[in-house]
Amino acid sequence: MRHRFVCALLVGGALTLSGCNPLGDPDVSRAVASAQADEADSIRDIMLTVAEPREAVTYFNRQISDNPDDLDAKRGLARSLVRAGRQSEAVLAWRKVMDDPRAEDADTVELADALIRTSDWASAKEVLDTVPPTHETFKRYRLEAMVADSNRQWTRADSFYETAVDLTTKPAGVLNNWGYSKLTRGDSEAAERLFTEAITYDADLFTAKNNLVLARAARRAYALPIVPMDQAERAQLLHTAGLAAIKQGDVDIGRSLLQDAIDTHPQHFEPAVRALQALDA
């Protein structure tokens, strides 16, 4: 229905151009073609953002069927498969994009991202190694850092994380990843600083808050950090701190934290209840 309505507007616009302006047929054709291209771009943007992923996959498959040489449609299909959680298919779709001579360095980076999502770290590294150093983007360096992490190349990972942070105005996610990398290496203080910085950029990033509690618990600091949190988040963080305390042998502290989590949660907090019952048993 929407498509027919837009098409009607396009035809009406063409008639108006034809009747009110001294334009020849070629001018009218170009104007209509430009309007149709703008509409196609708008639909593509909707499919890549707010549309349901399965619907987007169907849409781009249909576009490719109608025009097998449409590189943007191939890119759209690959991105939609990633959004749909169909990562193995996304890898194949990005490889088809790469088979096109018009493919760009950004497409290579997207292929590496898809490979990481399938845990194929070795192939992801091989693909990233083909990206020229002149292609300096946030996503490229974030992926480089993750690959270096997977290979325990800590100095290389830190360098890439630092570069990625400098290339974006929204570094919360990469700061959280960097902090988790530090935490797995046993550097809980550096991890704590990075998680705290991530939260300053995105106060709603609960993963960073939870990781911050784990970093503090690693040095037996179980009091919750002073960060923005609602009542449910506070209960969940108390639960995390309680389990961390128990794991480190501080059983009485862990029991107290679990009870606080149950008392704090605005609803019934089943995971904390089960943990406390198991501990008491």
C-alpha cells in the first residue's frame, strides 16, 4: 500500500514537471529516476535498521533476484543475515560481496566481523591482514584488538583498543571489551578504570556495570561502585558480588550479599533465591 502511494506521488510529480516547467522528456525521466532512487535508498535504510531481520533478508534476496548485479543489495543481505543471527550464512554473503570487483576495504572488514561472530578467529585475522593500513576506521581497529586478544597478544591488543577509542565518539562498548581483556589478564585495577570510563559514556551499559563489580570483587572489594543504577540493577549487581565472594571463599559475605539482592529486587529474584538455598543446603 505504501509503495503504491509513493509511486503515485512520483507519477504525479512527473506530470507536474511536464505540465508546469519547460522541461523535455529526458529531464522528466531523470527527475523521476532520481526520486525513485531516493525512495529505494530510504527503503534500504529502513530494512537495515528498524525492520524485522527476517523481513529484511527476504527483501534483499528479492532485490538480488531482480538484479543480480546490485552490490548494495548484496551488502544489505549480508548485514541482515548478521542481524538475524544467521552468522554462517552471513559469512557466505559477505564472500559473495568480496567476489565483486567493486568491493571496498569496508566490505573486507565486514567479512572479518562475520567470521569473528562464527568464532573463526584464524580466518578473521587472515582477512584483516589484507586490509591496507590506510583504511583507518573504528570498526577495523576494534576487530584487530579482538583478534589480538584471542591470540593473547596483549601489547598489540592494547594498541588497537587505544586507537579504536580515539576513532569514535561512542567508545563505551570498546572500553568495556578492553576492560574485560584486562580482567582476564589479572589486571583488575586497570579493568576497573576502563569499565568506569565506559559507564561515563553510556550509563545504561549494564554489562560494564556487572564487569566493574567483578573487577572490584577480584581484589575482594564487594561494596557496589557508585554508578547510576535502578533497583533491579542494584539487586543483580549484589547477586554478582555475592557469587564472586563465595567463589573466592568469602562465604559469609557472599550469603549476606545474596540476601541483600533478594531484599532489594522489586520482584521475586529467583536466581538469587536458588543460590542462597544451595548455599544453605
